Amino acid sequence: MFRPLVIASLLAISISAVAQEGEEKRPGKGTGYTYYGLRKLELDSNVSDEEKLKEWQAFLKRTDEQVAYAKKAVERWKNAARLRVIEAVQNADKDPNLGPRDKMERWDRLAELYPKTSEASLAKKRSAYWRTAETKRLVEAADKVERSGAPKFERVRAWVAVLDWVDKGPEAKAAQKRIDALQEQLFSEAQSLDKIARVDAATKLAVWKDVLKGSPSAAQKKLAEQRIAELEAQAGNP
């Protein structure tokens, strides 16, 4: 049989072990109960109501401190992430290997991510700058195609690229005007050549296909497709 003193010692050790399951060490602040530890403490009839109240109040104080710190940490890491994104966009803005469109897209993304910040205002300005730069690049490219003596349908396509990028403003008007003029020339030349009997079907077929390669109107497209089908039938093509 166990002696009374031994039994009492074992019981004390058992109670201490159970209590410690719900506790956690806080450096510099002693020992504090966790939430689950306090729930166990509530069931302990050996602990007074006053003590339970005191421990719950201490728990609330610790929780308030932790939540306050967590909120500051959230803001700190939000700002850190924002600064990394801003730095990446600024570096891309200086990269000579990136085109205007890529730079514009990065600034647009920044404005979407942080719409209510001072960086959003800068992002919109830089995006507008690179949009203008891309418009200028496309116009210069179209002018270069014009000067190269390329086929008319290629010149049409070069100006269509401008119009696809910018749908209003002086550049868009100039591009549309040039497209209309070149396309009309393509169509008129195809009609004129088609009427010359001595011109072979293959040559006529080629010019009508050029009409389709440009930017034909609905009426021009319908007639071109009709003549292509007829000419291919004459040439015995499938």
C-alpha cells in the first residue's frame, strides 16, 4: 500500500501536469493561459470565480496586444509588398529591352493594384506617356512601310495596326484616311485589270487576293471573293 505522503505527492504532480497543459510561457511576462487552458480552468472547481475572472481578463489584455501588433504587421507587410511592386515597375520603365506596350501594361497593373495611392496617379501618367510612345512608334513604322515601296496591301496593314492601337485623335484620322485611299486604289486596280482580256487569269486572281489582304469594305469583299472563285474555276484550281 502507498503511504499517505506518497499518494499526496503523486496527486499534486498530476494536478500540476494538467494545469500546465493549458499554459504557455511568455518571455519576460511569466506564465499565461491559452484559450484552451482557460476553458479547462473554468471546469476546475478548486479555482475561485475571482481567479477565473482575473485569468480571462489577463487573456483579453494579451489578445488585445497581439491583435494590435498583428494589425501593424499586416500594414507593414502590405507596404513592403507594394514597395517591391513599385520598384519592379520603375525598373521595367528604364529597361531599354522592353517596348512601350509592356511598360504601359505594368503601370496599368500598378494602378489597378493600388488605386487610392499616390503611386496610382504616377502610374496613370506613365501609362499615358508610353501609350503615346507606342502610337508614335506605329506611325513611324507605317511611314517606313510606305517609303519602302511595299505592296499596297502591306501598307494598308501597317496603317490598320495604327488604327487598332489608337481609335481616336489625329493619328487615327490620318491612318483611316490613308487606309481608305490605298484600299480604293487596290480595288480600282483590280477592277481595271480584270477588264483587260489579254491579262491572264492568274494575274487577275493575284490582284483580287490583294484586295482581300488589305482592309476591304463589305461590298469590296463580296465582289473580290466572287471574282476569286470564278477565276480559280477558270484556272482549274480547287
